[in-house]
Amino acid sequence: QSALTQPASVSGSPGQSITISCTGTSSDVGNYNLISWYQQHPGKAPKFIIFEVNKRPSGVSNRFSGSKSGNTASLTISGLQAEDEADYYCCSYVTASTYVFGTGTKVTVL
Amino acid sequence: QVQLQESGPGLVKPSETLSLTCTVSGGSISGFYWGWIRQPPGKGLEWIGYFYPGGSSDYNRSLKSRAANSFDTSQNQFSLKLSSVTAGDTAVYYCARLKRSSSAPVPDGFDIWGQGTLVTVSS
């Protein structure tokens, strides 16, 4: 099972919106709405920020939103803030009861 | 709130077995799926496997022949063993809880994570 494809880096200025893509196949992203996203600051454990494509866990800022079209899922961060600078990973359920993570995207706030 | 803490040796010799334990506090391990994820230094996340106490489990196909899990419900712990390790198994290992989905028969993500523990494979 190959990792889902994410851009290595995305950057934006404070207040702007950025979008991170997560491209898979018809066996994972394209076939299930079990897409989740994680934020990871340096030296820290990942934090769960999106599940089932576009739902936010309690306590997660509404500046984070998710969507999906075909084999590509996306995470949008609106009103970019300095604290959003981190690595972001997508994850999808895959046919035959497995999961796969994305390659990860480093978000830089300019 | 539920918290997870990984424990185990930080250094394992090549060809030996890596053994890690995750202790769950603030809630029971019963009724949830639990899993392990690893992250080699400077690299991305890799799913290792997920397990249900007394029930189903599944592993990353690339690790399935070397991985095994177990539960100790009396201690509220679960464990991972990875055999025949090589330098390529050097990583931070995280244990995590899988969130029940409200619309699917399988979990929809990893909602609670331990802080992670670095395991280095070296002689």
C-alpha cells in the first residue's frame, strides 16, 4: 500500500487561506469517506483535526475544514495564524481493513 | 480524560524483537480499537496495525509477518512486538486510540495519541 500523495510544502501569509491536497486511488480516498487529518508540531505527537472528510472533533478551530473530490481529499486552513505552522498528514481507510497515511505537508506561515 | 503512554527499551539490537507497551489511563481499553503508528526520524507517519481486545486485528502488509499484538485488560495495557528488526525500524513509535465512526462499521481515525517513544535499532 503506497502512501497517499501530499505536496511537500505549502506556505501562506497570516490571514490567508491555504489548501493541502491528498491524492490516493479508488481503493482508498476514492472509495471511502473515512478520511482524517492530523497536525503535528515539531517534537510533538500528531493531533486529530478532521475525520470523515469534513467533520471536526470537539475543540478544533473552525478555521480547519475538509473536502473530497474523486480520489483527492483536501484540507483548507482559513485565516492562517502563526500557530498553524506545522506538518499536516492525511489518512484514509483502505480496502481490506487497513489504513494509509499521506506523505505529509509542511505548512509555513510567512 | 483518556491518556496513553508508551514504554519500552529505547535501544534494540538488529535481528532482535522490539517490544513496546501502551498504558491507557482515564478510561477502559475495552470497547475501542487501538493501534500503533511509527515515524522514522525526519520522515512521515506509517500505520503499523490496529487491534480490538479479544477480537479482530490487522496490520500493515509490509510488517504483518513480523508484528504481533496483545492485550492485558487487567492492567489496561496493550503491547506490540516486532521481530527481526533492522535499522529501518528505527522510529518514534506512537500508540493511539481509534475513534468509532457514527456512519461506518470501521473506525474513522486516530483520535488520542501517546507522546511517542524513540526506538533505535543498533548494535
